[in-house]
Amino acid sequence: MMYVLIVFLPLLAALIAGLFGRAIGDRGSQLITCTAVIISALLSWVALYQIAFQQTTEVVELLTWIDSGDFDVNWMLRIDSLTAVMLVVVNTVSSVVHVYSIGYMAHDPHKPRFMSYLSLFTFAMLMLVTSDNFVQLYFGWEGVGLASYLLIGFWFKKPTANAAAIKAFVVNRVGDFGFALGIMAIYLVFDSVSFDDVFAAASSQVGQTFEFLGYQVDILTTICLLLFIGAMGKSAQIGLHTWLPDAMEGPTPVSALIHAATMVTAGVFMVARCSPIFEYSPDALMVVTVVGASTAFFAATVGLVQNDIKRVIAYSTCSQLGYMFFAIGVGAYPVAIFHLFTHAFFKALLFLGAGSVIHAVSDEQDMRKMGGLWRHIKITYAMMWIGSLALAGVPFFAGYYSKDAIIESAFASGSPFGMYAFWMGVAAAVLTAFYSWRLLFMTFHGEPRASKEVMSHIHESGNVMLIPLYVLAAGAIFAGMGFYGPMVGHGYEAFWGEALFFIPENHIMHDFHDVPGWVIATPLIATALGILVAFNMYIRRTDIPVQLAKTHSALYQFLLNKWYFDELYDFILVRPAKAIGRFLWNFGDGKVIDGLGPDGIAGRVLVLARRASQMQSGYVYHYAFAMLLGVAAFVSYFFFAGGH
């Protein structure tokens, strides 16, 4: 019963707030949705204790969903250690975002709709993480896609918000197409979509091939790569990442929910859940490693020069997801999920802290128009410091334990691709520290760059927005040290049970504890270097950034324009699609279909009608002539017909 409540309370709240929002009012909607999600969050912590620490697994069968011939799918809730961790992450962050939204959206006229969408998003994510089969997983997967579309485009009167929502939806369709093909391939090969059946039979397909797109290809590698394409879309990996920064057009609480704990981590969760398949496909894991490591570095470089406070944090999310994927790629699944767990707290803290800053400076998001704010919003300043220390991996904050474990795992794998991931991870660590402190220094230090009117209105957020920050700050400080031992320490097998799978040859979880001292020190040196460079450029010598941008203008523009991915896609995909569309519309639809079809027939009828109307002249001899023509035609027809 507890697990049913955890999953369905947010859905019930979403329905009540969405359907009866006008009747119960703003306060009623906020009260119902916040209460439901907070109860879910508290129960999730109970579930984590019962499942992970007492080493049990629960399966709750709700109903028969699809029963068609040999294809039957039950609606079941699968609660193992991996699910329990995800329940805690999703519900904890969602509950603080719900409460924070009461303050942040105080002046919005559509509060019930917003709260309803937040709870719907939470339900869809819970459906995804508790799934027991691939069809249910796909249902939750598409559910978060729908809810993210509604939330990103919440301010639908803003053209940029509509464009961002459509972009997120369309880019995710690309990934979801691959994901759907992967699920179809799974059913084709295993004759089942149940996790238990598929995972149990995965080893029997090692080395087997089937025909795909006219080629004989390895079954497990093909399935894994198709599933990973879905993960790349949802988790914004390089190539399918372009929707993520634009999603900043939604309200800031949405950014925290989508980018910190929920939607973007769905891909990481899915690949970890499918570890029994991926473990038997080293080629697929190699691809995951390279894509993850490349994303970690790419997104960090772009974050260096962004000026929108939320976009810096968005690219940071993209980069951190890359870390999670290359941890999975080298086989360190628990380390990836541990980083997902810690990252949720400090990234949500940074987003909501940024929201508090934006709230204070009259909705301004450009860091170039801030500066000198720390005296005015000291609590928010302290919270942003905690979030940045955790993100950069400074010792004893949450990110230090999880991010360093990922970098050590990449080194311990010993493979060429693992070493590529290791060095990309170290490089990204330098850049992460730099852009984090660049954000802090530009926003809170130096001379105020905002107008006097804005500076006169700066104020600290109310308690309804600050208390959620305190909760997340506690997670950003203690989640790493508190869960390092159970999740990735030497007793990790007891915590995870059978939720994550390792082939006998995979010793990464033991090996990463025994890496050389210089490997452990390297990320710390990288972090210190990034912070010192940022201090030198944005506190001591504030003229350096401008000089560098002028001296290396090509590189600066390359990074500022996000490696020109959007422009490239526009040139390769969007413009040709528009040109084809214009041709089909003008020639195909206009000239062929309409010209020969409705417009053509209607035009001919009009011409005939006009000619016929000319006979209606009022002269008797005209009518007599028409009658004679008719009689002649009639007689001729019968004569020739009779002749045959």
C-alpha cells in the first residue's frame, strides 16, 4: 500500500488541482499538491531504508494492462534498491520545488495549472522508475516528455517559450524513436518485454546476430545502442543536447525539476536498469563511454562563456550527465547512480538559488547586469556557495565523493576509452570549477552593474523559498559522506542487491579503490586551478576576460555559439525540410492536388455553368435551337448505340 501511495498521490493531486483549480483556488491547489508530494517524499525515505538497507525487493501487481494473443503486459511496481534511490531523488527534489514554487510563482495568475503540471511531471517520473517492463517504462518516458513540454511552454504567450517547448519535444522524438525501436527489437528477440524475462535470457544472445537495415548485426549491441539513443535524447548527450539550454525559458522551478533530479536523469536510470544487457555488449559500453566523456568536456567548455545565469547551470547539468554516462560505460553502475543521487541535491540548490537571485533583481538573468549582490541577499549567497562547492568537488561536499569516484573508476578501467574518459573528466573538472566561480564572482562580487532602480528593490526571498534551499543544502553537504559507504564502498553489493548486474570479469567496483595517489589528487588540483583562475580573472584583474575575448575572438564566438550545433542543424536539417515543405505545399498541394482536385473540378463546373447561362437569352429561337441540338444528340446516341 505504501508504494501505491508513493506513486499515485502526485497523480491524484495533479488531477484535483488541474480539474478543480478554479473551485479550490490558488491556495487550495498549492496545499493539495505540496502535501501529496511531501508525503510521497517522506514515504520514499522509508522505502529506501526498507528496501536498500534491509535488502528486500517488492513487486506490486496493480492490474493486467495489455492482453493480446501472446503479448501480455501487467501494470506492476518494481521496488528494488535502484528504484528506491530514484524515488528518494525524484520525490525529495519535487517536494522542495513544489514548496519553492508557492513563493516564486506568487504573482502568476495561473497557479493551479502550474502546480498541476508539476505533480503530473512527478507522477510520470515515478511511473518510469517503478516500471517492471519496457512498455511501462516507455509510458513513463513519454509522460515526462509531455509534462516537460507543458512546463517549458507554461508561459505560452512568450514566443520563445513556445519555441523552446516544441524544440524539447521534437529533439526528444528523435531519441524516443531509437528507444522505441530498441523495445521492439527486445520483443522480437526475447518474445517478452518483462525485465525479469529479458535480463535472464540476455546471456543466451551473446554473439548472436539478426538482420537490421539489410545487415547482419550483433543482437545485443544493436539493442543497447538503440536504447542508448533514447537515453541520449532524454539526458541531453552531445548531438541531442540542443533542447536542454533552451528549456530555460520555463519558470525557474521547472528548470530545477527537469535539469536536476528528474527528466534528464531518466536516461542514466534506464541504462543502469538495463545493465544485464549492456554488460554483455562491450562495444555498446565503449560508445556510452566516449559519448559521455565528450559531453562532459563539450558542455563544460560552452558553460565558460555563457552570460545567462540559468544557462551556465544548464550546461553544467549537461556536463555532469556526461560524467554519469562514462561511469556507466566503464561498468561502474553504482558510481553513476551515486553521482546522480548527490548531483540532484546540489544542482537543484543551484537552480533554485539562481531563481532567488532572479527574483531579487526584478527577473534579470544576465550576469553582466548583476554584481555586488552578496550584501543584499546573504542567505542566497551562502546557498550558492554550498552548491558550487559541491558541484566543483571540493572535499567533504557531496560532489567530492561522487565525481572523484567517477574519475577514479575511469582510470581503474585501464582501457584506452577509459583513459580518454579520465582525461576528459579531469579537463571538465577544471572548467567546472572555473565557470562555477565565474558565476559567483560575476553575480555577487565587484561593483553593482544593475540600474539604481533595480538595486533599490533588491531583497532576500521569503521563507517559503529559503526553506527548500536549506533542505537541498543539507543534501549538498551530507549526501556524499552519508551514502558513499553503502552505495560505492566495499559493501556496495549488500546495498544494491540484484538491482545492478556485473559480469564476473567486471572488477571495477573493487579496482577504483586502489588507484594511485596522483589519480586521487588530480581532480582536486584541477578544481583548485579552476577556482584560482576564476578569482584572478573576475576579482583581481577584471580586464582580462574582455582582452581574451578580443584576442581569441574566433574561439570565444565558437564557444558562445555552443560549437554552432544549432546553426549546423538548421543548415543540414531545418532549411532542407522547410524547402521540401514549401515545394510540396506550392506544387504538390497547390497545383497538383487542389489544381486537379477540388479547385479544378469547381473551376470547370463554373465555366460550363457560365456557358449554359449564355443560352438563357429570352429569345424563343435560341431555345428552339438548343432543343434541336438536344434532339439531334439524343437520336444520334440511340442510332449509334443501336448500330452496335
